[in-house]
Amino acid sequence: MSIRMPALYLSHGAPPLADDPLWTRQLADWSSDLPRPTAILVVSAHWENAPLAIGATTTVPLYYDFGGFAQHYYEVKYPAPGAPELAAKVRALLRSPETPVTDVPDRGLDHGAYVPLVEMFPEADVPVLQISMPTLDPQRLLELGRRLAPLRDEGVLIIGSGFFTHNLRAAMPYMHLGFDAPVQGWSAEFDDWGRQALDAGDVDGLLDFLHKAPSGAMAHPRTEHFAPLFVTLGAGEDDLASQRTVIDGFWMGLAKRSVQLG
């Protein structure tokens, strides 16, 4: 008998997340409070593909989709089993003339998927499947999450992986300060607005965040890191009243707010 799983949105961090003892402990503590999933389905800010694509389902490699980091970040391993049965269920739930689904069998887990999973499920013994974001349109992503929601009743943990604020250009002048980088006003304002909108269940406001949120365009000059939240909101719509922030605060000036529905 599968346990109904929550839906998560997490701020995934760059590879140096592994060097932050606070954040890694927060992720580990979060996963320890979750039921054990039968499989994990990840939608990451770092894979946009239309039509929607399903990644590797047998051997699941890692995709080191970053540059300029120390060599040891390219030597991280996460040999999670593939999830071909979950892939078949995703196809059945999503495929239609309006929503074609394709396969990219050699596409591994990008850092938006494996960086947090290394901390949350370090044994790498839960089957993992990553699918692409076929659009950045909030309403369409909300609908995508709604269509994936039945998987939760089969023990599948659905994770939208992004970053609650994400303007690297504005943060770059302070990156050399590492974890002591200051929190700029635009990041704090957007984070506080987002917290209030989530706590109020204001999905309409969140969908229109570029216009409704203070510093919306500054916090997300491109919206791919906020977009996975809408998949999570769709998948967890029935549990919106129980939404809660599990991780908050800032990392190198960026809001790392991460939430759970259900």
C-alpha cells in the first residue's frame, strides 16, 4: 500500500551547496521527515525542452551542466536506479495531441536534480526520473502539475527544483564573499512577498508574480528558476491549505525558500 507523498519545491543551490553545513543539514532533516518514496520525479530549472521530454530511465548518468568550478564538483556520483515504470505512467498521464511527449534516453540528472538529492537521499537507492519543462508559462505548468498529481497516491515524490530568487548578475559583485554575501533589497522583498502569497494560498498572485510581486523582474530576470514552483502547486493543489516553508533564509544573497504541500 503506497503512502500519499507530498509535493515539494526546493531551492537547489549550485554545486558548492555541499560545502554549506547548514543547508545540507536542512535538506537531510527534511527528507528524514518524509515517508519513503517509491520513486522521485524531478522538474528542474535547468532542463527546458518542448515538447516535454523524459530523461534516462535505465542507467541514469549525471549531467554536469556548469563550468568554472573546482574539479571535485565534477567527480560527484549519484548512481540512483532508473524509473522506467514511472516514465510509462508519466507518458500515460500527459501524452495527448495537445501535449506530445518525447524521450531523451541519454539525458542524465542535472545539478538542479542531483545536488539536493545527494543530501536528501544519499544512499541513491530510490528510482529517479527527470522530465523537462516544456514551457515557462505559469498557467501551463500549473496544469502540468495537476496532471501529474495522481502519482502522489502511488508513492511518487514530485519535486520542482529552482531557486526562490535568482539574479546572478546582480548577485555576482558579492559572490566573492561566499556565504557572507549581503542580502539585497530586491531579494528580500520578493522572498517576503512570496512567503505571504504562499501562506495565503494566493495562486493567482503567484501566477502573475512578474506584475504582482515587488522586484519581480529583478528577482527573476528570466523566470526558469521560479517556474518549477507552478508544477509543485499544481501537483499539490489539494493540499494548498497545508503548505509550509521548510527551509528559508538566504545563500549568497539569494532566497533559498523551499516549501512542502501535503
